[in-house]
Amino acid sequence: MTRRRFLAALGVAAIAAPIAALARQSTGITRIGVLMGSSPSVEAEGLAAFRGALEKLGYIDGQNILIELRYAMGQPDRLESMAHELVALAPAAIVCVGRQETAALQAATRAIPIIFRQVNDPVEQGFVASLARPGGNTTGFTQMSAELDPKRLELLHEITPSLTHAAFLVDPTLTPGLRERVARAAAAAKSLGITLRPVEAATPTELAASLVAIQELSSEALLVQSDPMLTGTEFPRILDFALAHRLAGSRQTSSKPRVRPPVY
């Protein structure tokens, strides 16, 4: 089972109770909202796991429940209107993916249960009161993305011991704690003899210039922040760039090995 399918399956357990409670009270079909910042193709595997796990609990889309899907297609400015669309349908619960989706939903409702699939430090970001007792109408699953940056850099160093320059592609609008995260990652990289340069991209248009900047920085490896655009709708473009430019050797004349840049 892939990580995406695993997280989707876990999310079902969190929404089963409110769905069952409402289903017992209503003779009509129960709706479940799903808000995703990325695209149908990117989220297809996770959605399939989500539907499959619900079916095991007896909830079949189109029969006794109706799953209402909304995709922002990597455009965060669409999330607010989509959140209000879902709330207007009065679903039993709304499932979402990350920080931006959760924030949009919390702004739209404090009554309908919201279950996020992966939010880094939801307590610090104000989504829940605590991990033990979330409170309010929001709960879900946290991820250790920022905490694992040093480990990712260690793996890069093991893969390419001669690595000296790496780029960290980030979306500056995604999380308030980004500056601190980049600083911690840069410190971890420095201890390994690696200079880590942050490169920002908040839109597909900005991404084009960012990829050029990564190449001009003579980057030998690439880390990518988890984001609906960067690791969602635009990830194939980023991966093609990384593979095509073979950053370890494309701009150097030294004897360093030509290594395909790892992407995280």
C-alpha cells in the first residue's frame, strides 16, 4: 500500500462516526464533501483508497452516500469559494488534504466536521487545541515533513558524498513557518558540507523562472516542499526538469559523478 492510499484509508475511520450518525437520522442520501488543492489525476490513487475503505464500512458512493468532490487544480485562490460551495450542501463531514484546504474550510464552517489528511503541526497552526483533544469541529492526521528535512539531506549526502550544492523548492504562501523550516534545513545541510539554497514558486508562472534559477545555482540535488502545486499539478514538470538537466554534471567540468538529482 502506498503512502497516499494509506493516508486516505486512515481518513475514513475519522469520518465514519459522523456519517453513520447522520445517516440514521435522515431518510435522504448522506453527502460527504472532499476538498483537494491538487487535480483529479494527482489524487486519483488516494481517492480510490478512500472510496474502497468507505465501501468496507458499508457506505457506497451513489447508493447510500454521495461524495462531493472539489479540486482547486493547484490554484489556492479557488479554495475559499469551493469551501463555501461544499458547506452550502450541508454534508455530514468534509475531508481535505493540507493546510490551505483546512484553513478555507474552517473559515467557512465551525459546525460541519472537518478531517484533514496531512497538516504539519496543526496545533501550531491553530487548527486544533491539542493532538490529544483537538476540540472544535476539526481533526485529522499530522505529518512530519519539516522534521524529516535533516534525514532527507543525510540520504542525499549518502547517495552523493561529493554533493556541495542543493536547492530547496518551496511555496512561500503555503505555511507561516516556512522561514524557520528553511533555516533549520539549511543548518542541517551546512553540517554535511552542503549549501542549501531556497528557491520560491507560488504559481506555475513563477515556477518557470524558479527552475531556471535552480540551474543557474549549479544545484546538484533538489528537495521539493510538499504542496498541491509543487508535488501535485506541477510535479511532472519539475521531475522532467530534474531528469533532463542531470544537475550533478550539466554545469560542471570537474570529475564529480553525474547523478540524477533526488527529489523529495
